[in-house]
Amino acid sequence: MQGVSAVYRKELSDHFSSYRFVILFALIAMVSFITSYMAGIHLKESLHGVAKPTFVFLMLFNTTGALFSMVQFVAFFGPLIGIVLGFDAINRERGDGTLIKIVSQPIYRDSVINGKFLAGVTTISIMLVSIVLVISGIGLILLGVVPGVEEVWRLFIYVLISIFYISFWLGLAILFSIFFRSIATSALAAVALWIFLSFFVSLGASVLADVIAPVDTQEAVNTEAAINNIRVRQFISLFSPMSLYTNASATIIDPMRKTADSLVLMGPMEKISAGRFENPLPLGQSIVVVYPYIVILISLTLVCFAISYMVFMIQEIRT
Amino acid sequence: MEDEKVIETFGLSKIYPNQTAVNKLSFSVKEGEVFGFLGPNGAGKSTTLLMLLGLCQPSGGSARVCGLDPVRSAREVKRQVGYLPENVGFYQDMDAVQSLEYIADLNGMERNEAKKKTDEVLNLVGLSEDRSKKVGIYSRGMKQRLGIAEVLLKDPKVMFLDEPTLGLDPEGASKLTDLIKSLNKERKISVLISSHHLEQVQKISHSVGIMIKGQMVASGSIDNLAKEKFGVDDKEYALEEIYMKYFQEV
């Protein structure tokens, strides 16, 4: 433990004093303020005259104001935080010749990677929590509503999911920094994978779905074929951490949503019944809905970290 | 000189897929002595040092460092052995004190103790004046001395110095050699030094080992080696002559 805490403290102070953290934090804070401010203004207008609105506070985070909601923004740019904090974790030290010095101290070799990962996760957590708190503050002033207990819980779970989501990318970036000797290569590889998994998987999913379970638009509507098509598409898009995260967080942050599936999959009767009972889901039920996604997300993070751990332990360190 | 051995290897080998880096190496270093570890580039000296530290797994044979097996108790070995790697690196935006404090932290030292030790080793290597300068602007000689300071921080029993005088100007190199000599004498630290500056090695080593192509072709005191190669002679040979003689034979 002595090694882990030493590396952890050093890495944490490095993160907080680095320009890249300041720039990243400024960028994210700015965008979050603007989106939630827009959402706040928008909400204020649309709630005007509504007798007893529910879960107004959470709407600050999930209302698509002018461009995108806070939740969408984190899904989109969260990975970048993880990548930026981790892409040169090991190979920079290797290049500078400091890694060999560190591992020749009386510590276990895994302390280096554990300390770095934990410091990254801490940085991410501090970033997210402070942004969520500031947005909540703005919301309090703007909307004049106080969050209820359930809303606070939902926000808390949302932040937790987000931390795991970004930690997955941190772990991946650290893995690449162990794998590739060159910092530029590991950064590019991580960004390429981010773009691929976040954007191209969902695009490719619909293409593949059309190949595997085609829907003939010429014929009369075949419900079975349409449902198959959507099932395939959804299955493939589960390979994208972004859609996992979106599925997991959407239902948590929006109690009115009752399923993580898209609304397209619902039949007309379901839609009517969902429309008739416009009541929020209790927190427990929301968790039940998103539980599988959270589990996959957490296990992805752990698997990613475990692989980096193994590679690092058997790798020979000469410089 | 006592006959306790701080380093002993028995048929130590390291075989890479397409090359044998270290081939059945057996040698020993006595406690309190300075052992000059010589050989051309790529002879396997650094690999040997890494194996002695437990940083890389030997393919065969075994070793004892301070009576410990580096494969099984790498952490204990690293507690007693200070290693100065070839081309040691530093965090550019830390100053000397911060660098040393990080090393102290990694060694699990208390804050007060670390402060005291930091002052002490900075004095010892002559860097007290530059203690709050960023390491990024240090000259090569200062960096090497800071490297030695980091090694000294944990009060090692043995120091492994891999090419400590590489790239230093003659004055800097001889200063560093003097420092190593005095550390050996006053603090009773055994030293395993690999270097190409044969004159300086001759000045400080009690015995030397010559490693060529993964094998130790000769080891012992310089006088003995001279006797072996040039016959009994009163003349004192320069280490360079002996080294070249061995080198030509292989």
C-alpha cells in the first residue's frame, strides 16, 4: 500500500497542476454551464402555468435545451476526459527513463499502475461532482425548486455511472500507454477507438441489421421482420460503451422513461398505455431497468484494467 | 576485508527468443568492495543488473543479493540495493527536493525523516545550492549527482551504478568517481559499477569482471588479472591493456 499511496499522491498533484487538466476542466465546465442554463431557461418557459410538475430538478440535466443536454454531453465528451488523463501514463515515464527508477524502489510493480488509475478516477470524480453541484446551484437560482430526496439519489447514481463510464476510457488509455511505446501512437489509437465505438458502431449496427434481418419496405408491414431488425441493431449497438452509458443513464435521470429500449420498439398499444400512465417510475424500478447496463459497464471497466494490469506485470522494463 | 559476499550468481542466464544476453554467468562481489563491471556495449551487463534487482526474470541459474533471492524477494532486495540506471530520467518540472521526496515516499519514509535525509544526501553530493532549481535545467553532471543522491536516500547496502560517468566531462567524471570512492570508504557501501572509463574504474575498484558476449571471461583483482595475462611482473599494468588483451582473445 505504501507504494500505491505514494504514486497516487504524486499523480494526483500532477493532474491538478497540469495545463491539460485546467483546459479540459474549463472546457467542460463552460459547456455544462451553458447547456444547463439553456435547459433552465427552456424549462422555466415550458413549466409556466403547469400546476404540479414532477422531477423538475432532474430536467436540468436531461432537457435538450438549444443543442444537447448535459447527459448527452457527458456521453459524448466524457471519453475524451478519460483518454486525456491516461494516454501517456506509462509510456511517457518509459521515454523519460523514470519508470525504471520507480520500479527499482521497494514497491510492488502493480502499485505504479494502481496508483495511476486511482488518481485518474479521483480526478474524474472531482470533476464530475463539482460540475453537477455547480449546475444544481444554478438550477436552484434559476428555477427556484429544491431537489427531493429521490432526485438527489438519482443524481448520485447518475454521477456514479458516469464515473465508471469515463473510468473505462481511462483504463483503455492506460492500456494503450502500456502497449505502445510512442505517446502519439497511444493517443491516436485511443481517440480512433473512441470514434469507432461511439459513432461508427451505431451506424454500422443499422447497416448490419439490414443485412442480417432485412425489412422489405415494398411489402406490407411485416411486424416480425421489423422487430427482428431492431433487435439485431440494438444488440450490435450494445458493443458501444456510449450506447450502454446512454441506456443506463437515461432512465436513471429521467423517471418518466420506463424502459431503456428506444420507443420505436413499442407496439401501438404499448405506446398508448405508456402515454396513459404518465407517472414517474419509482427509483427502485428505474434501477431494475438499467441494472444490466450498469453491470456491463462496470465489468468492461474492470476487464480493461485487468488486461493492462497483466500486460504491465509481465512486460520487461528496461528504461 | 571481510569475506561476506553481497552478490553471488550461479550460472545466471537470460535467453531472449533470438539471442542469449547472459550466458551461465557466475561471479561474486565481496562486501565492502568496489567491483568494476566491464565489457563492450551489448555484452549483457545491464541485463545482469536487472536480473540482480529482480526486475527481469532469469531464464536459468540463480543469484543471491545480500543473501536474498531476487526472484522471490524482489522487494526486499530493492530495499537494500540502490540502482542508478543508465541514462537515469527525472520528472522535468520537479525540483531536486521534490524528486528526492517522491523517492523517499516510495520508500515509505516518514515526512520528518525524509526531510532530514534529503538535506543530508543533497549536501553529500554537493547539490545543496541548486536544491530548488527545476531538474529540467540541470546539467548532465548535476543530474547524475542527483541520481546518486536518490540512490543514497534509502541507505543502501549495495549500489548498482550503470555507466554513471557516461557523457560527463573529464572533470565531472573524476569528481563523480571520487564521490563513489568516498561513499564506499566512509559509508561502507559495496559498489557494482559498470563503466567504459577504465582509468577511473582502475582508480576505485578492488576487483573487476570482464564480460563479453554474455560471459564473464575474467574476474578478480586487477593485479591478478595482469599476472594471468602478462606473467609475473612487477610492472603495473593499466586496466586498459588488460582489457584489450582479453578482448582480442575472444
